[in-house]
Amino acid sequence: MKGKEIPFTKDQIEKIIEKHPTPFHIYDEKRMVEYANYFVDAFSWNEGFKEFYAIKAAPNPYLMKVLRNQGFGIDCSSMAELVLAEKVGMRGEEIMFTSNDTPDYEFQKAVELGAIINLDDISHIDYLEKSASMPELVCFRYNPGALKGGNIIIGNPEDSKYGFTREQLFEGYKKLKNKGVKRFGIHTMVASNELDSDYFIETAGIVFDTIVDISKEVGIHFEFANLGGGIGIPYKNEHKPVDLIKVSTGIKDLYEKMIVANNLAPLKIFFESGRAITGPFGYLVSKVLHLKETYKKYVGLDSCMANLMRPALYGSYHHITVMGKENESCNSLYDVTGSLCENNDKFAINRLLPKIEVGDIIVMHDTGAHGHSMGFNYNGKLRSAELLLREDGSVKEIRRAETLEDLFATLDFDGLDNFKV
Ligand SMILES: Cc1ncc(COP(=O)(O)O)c(C=O)c1O
């Protein structure tokens, strides 16, 4: 079986399972930190460069603490994510607040924390001012519409609910200027899980072009361009990771030609990647509970869609390793399933794997982003624990598994006695 990298041996994971029963997600701190350094180094030419980790990808304070130590900020899009940032000790311009359809109390919290506020719509200028106050630094999310193609996860920019049109940007920045706003940023996020390096360079070009035009017409200086998230990861063996050096070199070239040449430097480059930062370094570890043979062969795991929804939601591919059978040939065809009462609760359909036995340890790769965090409780399934494999080989439980008490905490069973029917 052709392998992907795994940071533990069968013996090691068996020892971990003795203490932490399956299913669980486990994250590899060493490789996560190495990637974080590679990301920051790739853009070292740009003074003030910052990656704001999109915390929705893996909202765990321990992971955030590791990433903050590498100089990362945090990208939040909800009240819970803002509070999480606060609990990690993050404040001010370490936080980017990129939300949409935002309620007033979230703007209030973002302003209270001093976060950089990224508005999704022109009507939110007045709404922000009314519900909280107008900060001195404001950013708009740009939706370039037909200028950019989309993909299956995020859709076509023109059909996407996010962001301002180009015309609205001009109007919006003029309005901010008239309201006395002094500092400006621009943001765009038009791709998700994109593996083509040129895509990010092209996006930067579109944003830089917009900056040139708006700066001239409105007479403002942009402090930063946030190029969003969306950097893809090689879920399949044949995929190649995005070459960040190539992306950075291409963006630098455009920066010289468009930003420096128009006297618009310095301009800080920001990203708010989630998937690329933690995705490849997380693994969902499960055990085989049942084998079933009807019209097809099924492998039933002790995990389900509550632990990893991406295959059911988008038909996404996650590579599977059967621990200890890495060198066996893959000549058994299986659907690998969970236990939800939904037929799409399948991690893999028609997947060729080594012959599987009950009790085998199954490792699902690349679950470190949009994995545990997308979990849900349908059928009363409980979300699993999260573990961190530390650089010294030790294991820290960074989130315990949910219990039935957690699940029922919002129900008032005592009230049943007085409830007459
Ligand atoms: C506004 C915003 N920023 C960043 C991200 C992170 O995207 P990714 O994890 O693909 O890098 C998302 C993903 O949904 C997003 O909606």
C-alpha cells in the first residue's frame, strides 16, 4: 500500500490507544511548526507579513498557542472564535475578524478586543458604527466576481454570498474616509483547497490592481492586503503541495511592479490560511468494529461522520492507512463507513485496501483542518478527543472526548416531572 507520512509506528499508536481510546484526532506538533516556519520564511521579504490562522479549521487553544509562538495571528469569524482568541490571550491586531451576516454583539466583541474588522458588505459600515463604534482601521472583503474562477467548496465568486463588488469598494472606502477612518486594509478569499500556485499570484495581482485604482481615486493609503486562506493540501498521493516559495516570488514580483512602482509601499501581506497550516498534520485514528458483506464489502469503524464530515459533505478524499499493513497489497475493495443513520456516512467508497480484520487500527490522513471542528451530534454521536503529539514524542490530551452529560446538558430532565401531558 502506497504510504503517506505517519508520525507514529503501530506499536506507538497502540500504546497511545491504551490511554486514549479510539476514535481521536491526533496532531503532529513538530511538522506543524516546521510548516509554520516555512510559511513565514517564504514571505520574509515583506515587512509586517502575517498569517492569521483561520481558527475555524481546528479551534483548539493549544494548537493556537503553538502557532502564536511562531508569530501567527488568529482569524475569527464568530463570537465563539473571538472568545477563544481572548482565552488564548490574544488581543488587538493579532486578531482578524472576517465574518458575514454578522450580529451586533459580535461586532461589539471584536471592537472590545481591538481586532482588525473585515466587513463583508457595504451596509455593514453603518451597522458596525451603530452597534459598536467605528475603529481607526477597517478592512473590506473584496469579491472579484467574474474576474476569478471558483471551486466546489467555495463556489463561483459571482454566486458567492461573500464580499463587496469592485464598485462598492470605491464607494465604501470613500464613506470610511468621510467618517474619519485613517487606516485601511483589503481582503479577498476566492478559493478553497486550491493547489495551483499561480492562482494565488493571480489573486494578488487582482487585489494590487484594485489597491492602485482605489488609492488614486479615493486618496487613501492601504496598510495591508489579506489574501485569505484557501491554500490546498495534497489529500491524494499524486497531488503536489503548493510551492509557497513560488507563490511568494510571484507576489513579490507583482508587488514591485504594482505597489512599489506606484509609490504605495509599504503594504503588508497577510494570509488567513487554515487547511494548509494544520490539515496535513492531523490524523483521525479509529478501530474496525465490524465487517459486513452484502452487495458490497463494508468496513464499519468506531468513528463516524460526527468526527470527519468532509467525505460525506463534499465527496472529499482522505487517504487511509491500515496500521501494520502498510506493505500489503491493496486488493480488497471496501466502503469504509461510520455508524450514523445516513447512507452517506462513508469515509471512503470503493477504496482498495489491504484485507481488513476486526480490530485493525485505521488512520485517516489530513484531518487536521475542518475535521474535528465540523463535528456535529446527529444521532447523539459524541465528538472525540483531540491529542497533540509533542515534539519530544509525548502525548498531551488537548480536548477530552464529549460525554453523554455534555450532550444532555441543554435538556431539563428534572422539569419532566412537572410537565403534564
Ligand atoms: C473567511 C475565511 N478565511 C479563511 C478560511 C480558511 O480557509 P482554508 O482553511 O481553506 O485555508 C476560510 C474557510 O472557510 C474562510 O471562510
